[in-house]
Amino acid sequence: MTTGLHPGETPQDPRPTEHQPLPRQEAVHAPPHVENRTRSSVTTARAAASFAAVSRSVATARSFVRDTLQGWGFADIVDDAVVLTSELVTNAVVHAGTSADVLCLRADDGVRIEVADRYPEREIPLQGSHINMGSPDREGGRGLQLCAAMATRWGVEYTSTHKQVWFQLDLPDRPVGTRSAGPSLPADLLPLADGRVRVAVVQIDRAGAIGAWNEDAEELFGYAPDHVIGKPLTDLAAWPHTPGTSTGVAEALQLSRWEGSYGIRGANGRVTPVYASHLRVRDADGDPSTVCLLVRDHERAVLQTPIRMPSGDTAGSGDGQATDPFEVFIGSPAPDDLDGLLQRTVERARDMLDGDSAFLLLATDDETELEVRASTGLPSARQRFARVPVEAGPGRYSSARMPAVHDDLTAVPGAVPLLNGTGMRSVVTVPLKVEGRLTGSLGVAAEAHGRYSNEEALRLQFAADRIALAVESARLGELERLRRGSLSFLVEASDLLAGTLDRDQTLALMAQMTIPTLATWCAVYTIADQASDPYLSYVLHEDEDLIDGLKALLSRIRPPEPIPTPGARVWTAPAEAAHQAALRTSMRSLGLGEPATVSSGIGTTLATASAVGGETVVLPLVARNRVIGMLTLGKPTDEHFRQEILELAEDLSRRAALALDNARLYSERVAISQSLQRSLLPPELPQIDGVEVEVIYRAAGEGNEVGGDFYDLFPIRDGAYGFAIGDVCGTGPEAAAVTGLARHALRLLAREGYAGPAVLERLNSAIIDEGARSRFLTLLYGELWPQEDGSAVLKVVCAGHPLPLRLRQDGTVEPAAEPQALLGVMEDLELYEQTVTLDPGDVLLCVTDGVTERREGTRMLGDDGLTEVLTTCTGLTAGAVAARVMRAVERFASDAPSDDMAILAMRVPGLQQD
């Protein structure tokens, strides 16, 4: 891949200059809504990359586009750009089979991405008035469908050498100009404030630590700058009157903009209620931080976005335009994100009815459950994403489909599950409906009983009717963004899982992909077979310090049941075990409980218990109609999963299960193959007095330990040894089967007393009897007798095999046998044996044709090259001779060997002198 990035540079015109011949332009076939022109906006940066025509280039292209757009600050459109680029590059490198060029062009209002391949003959089938892009379920061809659905503009361009598809994504509009204004008021109508209004300006870095603290902040809260800089703001936050998120102020600091109330604990220990406005910014290097403006809560008018109130029930504004009822309630401008809108809604509802808390729940698609999405004034945000049924029971007060007023919750326990244990006694709830369909529920509660009547319910229902459509629109927008992000996530996850067949690596990938995108911690259980219990195979937590404690906790509880029912189910055992263990730990620390009987060990610390104390779900890993494991996802204390996250996790679990089962099958196949292959290899070579022996064996092909070449050295009787080196036609399992037949037959026949020619003739008959499975075989077989004078006598038969070479002490090399007919071709063979005497210092080298036929282009090592290598081995041991020959073979060519190789070297060192 080649890339180039030039910030601030206008891209060069790809068209030829006037001194270059223009290429022949092909006709461009595109529907009327497809553009083939470049936008007129000024390009401020460009990034280009080329990708080879291999499948892994698709993932590399996605990473290139994602990194480029995030570096430009275009996070709003990253997911769409990644999905479109993935489909277009797939069309180029996979379907068209050519390399792909990707060009990213940045402008002030968006980005244009161009993907070009070198297959112009393959035109986009858009001729005619009717456009049929094929089924969306087919493997390829979805790139243009996605462009048409997701891009602002797109087009196709052809030249004689290239085909280019481009698309334009515009940044979302952001409001500019005056945000709010009010009329001139008499002094006695202005908001009341102290003699001097102090606005604390606090800047928080990306890690949540205080980086700046002005004089007003010091005056309001009593801390000098050097006492607070570097500390997390959450250490000073007294209670989370925040956006109803899981971590309170910490979560609010991550939002692009937030406005609301919470408390700051001052140096004197007292809590100062404040009203805050947060804005997230980034510096020139792209490092984000949050600027917080804080005033005392009763001076909130300084920062709070004013509500545009009507002058009468139906009166218009001063310029004659009607006032929008939605803006009357929610304020202007309205938040442009769902969480911000929901948080503004609950805060306005609480203030409108002078309540102590408020909450908003959104309905699931089937309208059977409500999911908590925002709250304010509650002692904890623990209920976020918790789900409660729409119909809790019979009666008017148990349905979220109609307004309800509860004078005293103590008289109706459990009527509003969200408020259990919060101290709230009276509550009013109203439904949010769009076109008669329940989309949510809005409630306001107070600590005193009897606070609300039907009049307040009507006021709250009026407000709910005003904001229901906006909430539903924002929710659908969020779901669409989540869907596109989920599509990008699943595409990358599938690529990662498909890239390995290693079981342990697949388990690690499964866990790493879920943390922290889907959950806080993850555990993977595997099941070896239907009779085995689930085994805890992998545990991961976003905080590495908690992994050991989490693993210890899960190891002590019974694994979840391997139920094949699809979908996520809640598993309460980890949270219950964590709670009990943390309780025992606390009691022991106070000197209570049972210090002597409870083992200390790793234990379950309070931190571990908090990390596991939230909702835990189990998703079955089902592959080929069998449960092969479970994927367990968990949240920290009091947190719940969103339904969309569970659906995404279910999609991931299906892909992960198939990848894990493929890895299992591959591992089993490799284990069986290696076991069978090892059974074909001869046992440890015998020690022969007076003769040095060395063997080097290399089987061609990944994962092969035995191929078509084979060797053997074995005792026949006292003082006599048999040796063989052969080559079966072909490689792989079929050749290995003949290898096993030959090696075992040689040993059996030789030990029965048959001479060399008789042994090979009977082996030839056995090979021919195999019929269609038979393969011809070249074989060098001999018998060796060490002599008392230090020499060795050999009787050899060379049946179609490369001739053995004899190296004398003076450096001369000569063949040690004559060629004869190979085995497995003719039924009647007449073979004969030849006698060779190796003098002290002589070497006999036997090889297979994988050595002599080693090639580099048109060159081949050959018999002459092997002879030349052997002449340099005078005086070397048998092991050194074999090693030098193998080294010469490997250096002869740069590519991996394509044929099996075997080298057998025997040397007679002679008698040692006293």
C-alpha cells in the first residue's frame, strides 16, 4: 500500500495536460440522480492510497479511511464512509480482481472519496431507464446500492484504463448566529443575584482531570489552583444531578455539549449546588478537553438557556409569528442529540411541576417493555437502560399507556419500579405517543406525598405531546447511526475472525472485540463435547488489574447452562456471588464474620465485586446445530445493557461461534494428521558400531510431517543392517499411504531372510495389488555389514532411484550402483544387487529427487551440482556432510521447496588407534 497525505493542498487534476494525449473516454451510463462532476467546494486536504488485489486489502482500506477521517475531525461521517469504501474496494480487489486506488478529499463541508480499479470493461449495469442493482442478499454488487442510500452525491466515471466510483458525504448542519435573545425588562423583573456574580471556569482534560481553575472557582469553592489541578473533577462532585447516565459527571464530560445541575463539595466540606454548562473542544493537536462554566444554582439564569415563553395562551411572538409549543417547553435551540434532548426534557418537566426528580423511559419496538434513558434528581443513575414491562398488572395505575397519579407510593408498593428505594412518595406519569403508538413514558416525582393532581397530569401530558414527535425522530436517528456503526463493526469483526484458524487466538479475538465496545467485561466458556461441562476458557476486563479477581470469582460459581435458545438471557449468579463475597470481605475487615475459616487467596475484592455487580447476559455459541460454548458479557454495578447492544452482541456471537468451530475442526484435523504422519516415520535410528549415520528429512506442504519421500535404517540380524531411501509419486496423504506400505514391507521381508532383489520384487507385487490406489515408487535398498578392519560392505539395489554417490578420501566422487527399473509399473521385474566396499573415511550419500531437482527459474541443481557439493565434504562427519548438502539445496533457490526431500549419509570412520 502506498499513501500520501498533504494537508491544505488542492488535489492535482488527474486529467492529462495539453502536452499529453487524451485517453479514449468511454460512455458513462448513470441514472439521472447520479452525478459525475466534482463538487465546487475548495479542497483543503487530500489522502491517497493504493491497495493490491488481495482480500486483506479490504480491511486495510477501511483502516486507512477511518484513520484519515478521524484525523480530519470528521467523526460524524466516519462509519458511513468506512461502509461505502469497504463495498467499493471489495468490488475492485475481489470481484474485479484488480488493485484499487482510494483518494480522500477534504472540504469545509464534507469529504469526497474516490475508488478506482483497472477493469473499465466491467461497466456498472445502469443502462436504460429501469435500474436493477440486484438482490441485497447477494455476495457482491451492493456498493452502488449503499452509495445511493447513504451518500449525499455519487457517480461513476470510465476511462480506457480505469473505472472510478466516487461518493460525497456532507457534514451535518450546525446552528450558527444568535442562539437566544430576550426583550428589555424593568430592573425589578431581572433575576436576583448576589452583589457580584462569579463564574467558575474549569477546564478538564481528556482523562477527566482538572487542567485549569480560575479565580472565581477558587472564591466559590475555596480550593487554590495547586490543590485541585491534576485531580478528577468527579472527586469534587457531591451528587450526580446529571444526565441520568451510568457514571454521572464523568459521562457528562464526554458529551460534546451539556447543561444541568450538580453539586461541588467545597474546601469547607459543604456542598455548593451549581448550574453548569459544558462544552467539549479540541486544541490544534486534536487533543480534546471540556470547558466547564459553573455558577451557584440560584444564579443559573447567567448560564441557563432561557425558555421562550408565550405572552398568552395562543398569542404569537412580537414579530407576529406563532410560538412553537415545543420550543416553549424544551427551550431554544433544542439539543441536536437524543441524550441531550431527553435530559433537557426531564429537567424541564421537573422544573415545570416543581418536583424533586424526573425520568423518561422509551418503549421497545414491540411496545412490551420500557427502557430507562434519562433521569434527574434520583440518588443514582443505576437504572439506566433497565427495562420494565409496559403492563405491570391489571388496573389503571399499572399501565404506561395512560396518565397516572400516585398520591403515596408507600400505599402501592412497586407501582413505579424505577422509584423503589429512592424516597420518592408522590409521582405523576404520562405516556409519549406518536400516531397512537406508545413511544415512551415521562414522569415527575416528589419526596412529599399528595403533591400532584389531575391538573398537573394534564400539564405534563400537554408537554409530552409537544415533545413526543421530536423524541421519536431523534430516537430513530440514533438507531440509524447505531445500525451503520454496527454494520461497520460486524464487517471488521468478520474479517478478524476469518483471518485465523487458531483456537486460542479466536477466543482472544472474541473477547477483545466485545471490550469495551459492547460490555465492561467478558468471559468465554467452551464445551468440548455434549458430555462435557462448560469450561472457562477466556476472561477479559477493560481494567487489566481486575482480570485475575474476575477469573477467580467465575471459577468458583457454576457455569451457565448451555441452552441453545438464541438471544441473550440474564445470568444473575456472578452479581450474587460478587455481592456475597464483598460482604464477607467487608465483615472480615471490621473484625466480624469468620476470619479463620475463609481463605484469603486472590479473593473477591470490593473493586471486583463492583465490576461484576451489574447486569450479566449469556449468549449461546451455536455452530452446526450444537452448542459449543457461551459468550458472557457483563456490566459494572447497577448498569444494564441496551437492547441494541444485545442485538449486536447476538450477531457477533453467531459469527464468533462459526469461527470458533472452524478453528476447532482445523485443530482436530491437524492433530489427527500429525498423529497419523508420525506413525509413518521410522522409530529412532539404531546405533551401528563402525558406521556414522545421519538423516535429514523435509516434507513439502504446510502441516505435513510425512510425504512421498521416505527413509529407513533397521537391524536385520546380528551384524547386518538394512537401509532404504525412496520416493513415491506425488505428495500428501495418498503418497504417505504408499510410504507406510513400503517401509513396513521392507522390514518384514528383510527380516524373513530375503535378499535385496527378492525384497523389492515382492514389494513391487504388493504395490501393484493396490490397484487404482497404487503409485510408482523409486527405491534404493541395501544391506550393510560393518567389518573388523574398519571398512563396511554394502549390497545395494537401485530401482529407478537417483544413484548413490561415493566420496573417497582423496575427494573423488563416483556412483555406487547402476540404475534399474522402478517399482509399481511392471509386474515381472528382474533385479540384481551390487556389492560396494566403503573404505575407512569413505562416505555414501543417498538422496531423493527433491534434492537433485531443486530449481531456480530454468536452472536445476542436478546430479552434477550435487557431485560438486559433495567433493567439498572430504574429512567431514556424516552429520556435517548431510547438513552441508541441505544448506546448498536451500541456498540454490529463494522460494520454498515444492517437493519432499530426504538425505541419508553414511560414513565409515575406520578403526581408532590406541
